[in-house]
Amino acid sequence: FRTGHGLGARRTLLHEALTDRAVQLGIPILPRRVRHVSQYVDHVTADGMAARFLVAADGLHSPTRRALGLDERPRAGRRPPRYGLRRHYSVEPWSNLVEVHWSADCEAYVTPLDPHQVGVAVLTSEQLPYDAQLARFPLLVSQLGTAGRTPVRGAGPLRQQARSRVAGRVLFVGDAAGYVDALTGEGLALALTAAAELVRCLREGRPQAYEDAWRRLSRNYRLLTKSLLWTRNQPRLAPLITPAAARFPGLFQHAVNLLA
């Protein structure tokens, strides 16, 4: 990246760092489940707690988004939904780079996490077990060998469309605001950037401005990810993606930095 190197880290470590920072700032953390949201002229309540605004960061299949009727149904004839599966392996990384392995129907992403661990995520449109997906990458399977591994975790369908990011006094951020695909790996970056814009809009007393701000800051992510995903789904074009990136490294680097 233009601003430096990226580092791979397990999501659990990131969560710990974010939680520790919230504690340092004196932000109370209440481990409660929100089952009901009600809106009024000057406040909103969530499971009995009242506030001026509610920021819903409740994930890909946001219960809050669904309860407010903001889920947008997929159009007829759209490509099969995509899913993500991941597992961590107790093996010494063979590279200090993130690797992306391609097959006809899925991709495998390898991230070195520490001196003795790598993460392997698979993105696919086929609902098959993780090991069946990984078998499409024999070189990767041989590198992982018989190393210890964590249970498989998954998510999907990945594409989620929301009618709006603002519904009265409820605002959505992160995957709950809508998601295209994990192909470009920008979910967290977009979530953190959008969170800063959301706070700015609330501090300025203009919550409705957040919708335009979200569309503006996510435009590159949405356009590039949709374009790459469309190309990925074209049998004749998909095999040309990696050779094109190798032949035009400047163009590839520009696309990476647009997303980052």
C-alpha cells in the first residue's frame, strides 16, 4: 500500500484491541441482547434502554435491519449467492504475503498470522463442505499437510442489500449497512471509515447526511468489487484476471490503493 505494509491478525485479537480501547475511553459495555427497537420524536429505545440515536452494527444478517423492513430482496436471475468459510492451521507460514488461490468455482485466501499459524478462507458459490472446497487447491493442501486446525466457521449469503443506511433515529454501519462480497477484503476498512463519518454527522446534528456520506465513501469498494465479481463469473474472462494483474502491475496497484 502507499501508506505502508498490512499485517494479518486474527479477528479475535482485533476485537480485544477495540474492546480495550473502548474501556480506556470510559465507554460502558453492556452484554445485552436487543430484541425490540422503538422510535419516538426525540429518542429511540432498544430493549428498554433509551438514547437519542441507535447505531446498529449487528452484522451481515442484521436483525435490526430486518425488523425495520430495510432488507432488499435479491433480483430474479442473479448469480448464485456466495459464502465464506474459514479455518486456522497450526503451521509455519511459508510466505510473508497474503496469497489468493483461484479455481474455476472458488478462491482460497491464505494469511500469515504469526510464526506458527495461517488462516485459510474460502469464498464460493457452491454449498459444499470446507474440505471439499479446499481439495480444489492441491498445492495448498500439500503445504498445510496434517497440521492442527480449528473448527470451520462460515457466513453467507455474502451479498446483502439495504434500502437505506438511515431509518429515523437508527443508523447502520459495517456489514449491517449492506455488503457486496469479501472478494476484495475491505469489509473492516469500510466499517471503520463509515463509523467515523457517522459520528461526524451525528455531532453536526445531521443524521440524514450519513446516507450520502456512506454512498460516497463506499463507492470505490462497491464499483470495483461488483466489477471484479462480474468478471469472476464470466468463464472466458475469469482466467485472464491474474495474468492481467501480472502484466499491468501499475493498474493492479492503483486498484488496490483505491480500495485501501
